[in-house]
Amino acid sequence: MSMRPAEIETHDPDEILQALRDFLTEHSQSLLLEEGEVLFDLGEARHTIERAQGKVVLHLWSEQRNQVRRILSARRRGGVLRLKAQRFGQKTPQSLELVNDRGRRSPVTRGGARERYVRLLRRVLAREFPETGVPELRSTMDLEHSFGPAYPRGEQVRGQRAWAVIGVGAAESPAIIDGILTLGILWLTHCRERSGGRRVVEGLRLIVPAGAAATTLARLAWMDARIAKYTLYELDETTETLVERDAGDRGNLATRLVRAADEMAAMAPGGRFAAAIPRVLALLPERAGEAAQDSAGVHGRDRLLPAAGEGFEMRLRSSAELAFLRHGLEFARIRAGFEGESFNRTLEVTIGSGVHETVLTEENADAMRALVHELFARRSVAEKVHGAAMHEVQETGDPLFRLQPERWLESLLRANVSALDPHLAPAPVYAQVPAIAGATDRGMLDLLAVTVEHRLAVIEIKAEEDLHFALQGLDYWIRVRDHHLAHVDPATGLGDLQQHGYFPETRLLSEPPVLYLVAPALRIHPATEAVLRHLDARVGWTLIALDERWRTRIQPVWRKRSARA
């Protein structure tokens, strides 16, 4: 049973139960707040939701606490699910909120910190740049131009010349701090358009908290100096000290490069996962299971098993873990280990992921099979066919269908990357190489491929609109370029990537990668092209807009390229 319209509060136990399950399926990393304070981080805590004596019972536990609540009502608005809850033994209900914003602060606290930062920034700029006077700084919301209150911005004017200036405070999240260059470019563009030729806006001054300049520094090294000048400063808010950073400094963007795994060897007969794979295949719907059996051991290293049309994929997560995915959504995993303190290998099969992960046993096999069948059915593309050529995806509000669209798109591109551009070789295609050290999920997915001319190709994917799309793609391009062109072995001429086993059958060109930015046409933020125009000519980029029916087929509807690409 599905919940009534999101704005309406429901007291029906079935609707409450469904609302909780839907929200936690969509936002598995959400926070549970009680009276505005964080009670549980669902990314770390565990939970169960049950019906007991006609009531919905939510049980949560972590290393710090263990609590049970009866949920009396639920009301959803956007990324927040508001609950009325009752402790056992108490009559007075309490207010709980499930929120999907992990950086959430109370509006009063956040607003007060921003107001203080604006006053501080105005004071520091007046002292450090006396020739331009005290700048007027804006921090109001401007949705038309994508400006928000986290970034105070203004102009420093001296005669007929000016600089655009933008800052961000230490109270903001790391993601907001790292986003300053995108907003700075938009603000610079706005200042130039608004000047109407009355004065020359020479460039952009960016001010970030002390110790938070690494990402912006790395990006500034690849901005086109012919379009604008850039200066970056770190501000210590305690001492009010402003220190200029060298924009030529490449920053310190740590990555880790692991050796390429031999997927086919791990899954082939006699491989370390081979004995357990049939246990998972036995749980699949008949058509997918048969296709997987037919495809096993036939395709190359990065081939999806079976064909992408079946929406089923096997991916090696590490040397000890093999994952099974339905259109990019993981539903099972095999873990290799050792029995006790011996060297006898064991293989454990689990169904589900995160807090819902369950070990597969003979006793629960039927129940797990039913869950897998339900997942395959709910995460399926239904089409309406109009005439011979018109296909329309039947949209659904099912959270399992809508969950992780970027991973769905990634799985399709891994199977058919040449559909983006015939210059891209169909295989091999790797995901998240290199990985960002210390980061688990940046909200985006990256692919690494190669062109038919043997040039590396970085592919940045978005399924939803993202203001920072262009610079996030640049981040990945910078890292891949460094691993490819730095630390070249003088004996073999191979860079880091090929020394670690990537593209073993290809002699890669010693040129920077090409950058592809791929998203559905209606999900490309208007800021993307404005930012791309400010990139250095050495970054060859291609922006590809996909047909919105990408779940049915990958079909570019337009492409835009830099001159170098």
C-alpha cells in the first residue's frame, strides 16, 4: 500500500510502515533527529521496522544507544519524513525527523554563522584592499543565477577596473567549500554582464577557510588565464589573517590506485568465487538465471553478465568480494574468507545490502528468492510502444525503480560505451579508477575507457541536475592525467595505470585524457556550459546530452565539444 500525497499526515499503520520503508530505501544514509538533535546516524546504526499489535514499531541501535519507538503518524515533505513517536511506558508523543541531509544544522545556527562571516569578510577585505574601499557583499538567495546564502559575493572597484570577489566560511560543509569555484565563475560572468562595458572586471578573488584550499587550487591550475585572472586566499577566521595561495600550486588531491583485478579468473570454473555463484543464480528469475548460465565464462574482463538488456551484472568489489547487481543496484554478494585460524577457504553468500544484508542459508532460501524476484520485477523498464519506432518508458513512483539512477546509467554505459561516441573502444571500461582517498561516495560515478586511437577517456556521469558537474568531471580528469603521465617507468615507458594492470593489451598514447560529461538532456544544469568555457584549452571536453529514455537505450541527442576535443 502506498502513502497518500506527501504533504498529508497519515495515521494508518500500513501507510506509516510503507512510508518508513520507502524513505529508508531511498535515503539509507539519513539522520534521525529528536527535537532537532541527532539521535541516530542511519549510515552507521542498524534498525528494524515491524507491525506489533496494530502499531508500527521502529527499533534502532548503535554502539552508543538502543531505543524503541511506536510510530503514531508520518508526514513527508521532500527530503524530510516527520514522525510522531511514543516511548514505551510514556503517554506524551515526541517529534522525530528523518532527514537525508547529513550536513544539516538548525536554520538559526546556520544563519547566525553566515551573518558573522559576512561582517568578518567585509572587515578583512577593507583592511587588505584599502584602495577599493569597503565592498558591498551580498549573501541573499538568487535562484535565477544559482547563487545561495553560503557564498557572500561582491565587487572591488577601483576606477574603471574591478575584481569579482566571493568567499565561503569555515562553518560550511566541505562540499559547499569545494563548490566555491563554480559559483565564483558564475558570479564573475554576472559581474561582467552587469557592467555593460562601463568597466573591466579583470578576474576573480576567491576566499576559503584556512587549510581548505586543496581542491580549489587543483582546479585553478586548469582555468584559462586568457579569460580571467584568478587569485585564491585562505582566511583564518580566528586571527582574521588573509594568506594568498599560489594558483600554480597543484594542491594535494590524494588518490589511491589499486591493482586491476582479473574478474574472469575470479569467476571462471576453478576461480575463488565459482563454487558459490550457482547459489545466487538459483535465486534469480528464470530468464535472467538462464542468460547468466549461458554467458558465464564467455565474455571478457569487463563484460556484463549476462547482456545489459537483462539488467543483471556481476562486479568484483575486491579480491575477496563479488557483487551481484540489478541495473546497478546491489542485491547479493559473495565473500571469500578462511575458516577459523586455518587456511581452508569459505564462501559466504548474503542477500540485500547495508543494514538489510542477510546471510543466505538453506532455511531462508525460499524467502530470499522471493525478495530477489520482487526486486527484479520492481526494478524493470516497462515500455509503451507507439507505432514502429516510438518507445516511451513507463514511469513509476516505486522507490526501488528510482533508486540510484546514476548506477543504473553506469551499468548501461559499461556495457555499451561506444553508443556515446564511436571513437570510444567498447572494452575494457573501469569504474572509479583511481579512487579518491578517504571518500566513500561523492554522489557521482566515473568511468575510465580508451578511444580507438588508444587515448584515455574519462567519463563523468550524472542522472540528475548538478551545479558542479563540470568541475567534478575536471577533478577526475586531473587525477587520471597525473597517474597516466607521472611516475613513468623509464624501462617500459608505462605510467602508473598500466603498471597497475589497467588496459593491459593497449599501448596508451602519452597524451592527456579526453573528458566526457554525460547526462540526460533535461538534467544538464545551465551552469555547466558556462563553467566549461573557462577551462584551459589543454582540457579537451565533450558534453553529451542523452535522450531522456536512456533506461531503454543510450541515444545522444546532442554533443558539444571544446576546440581541443
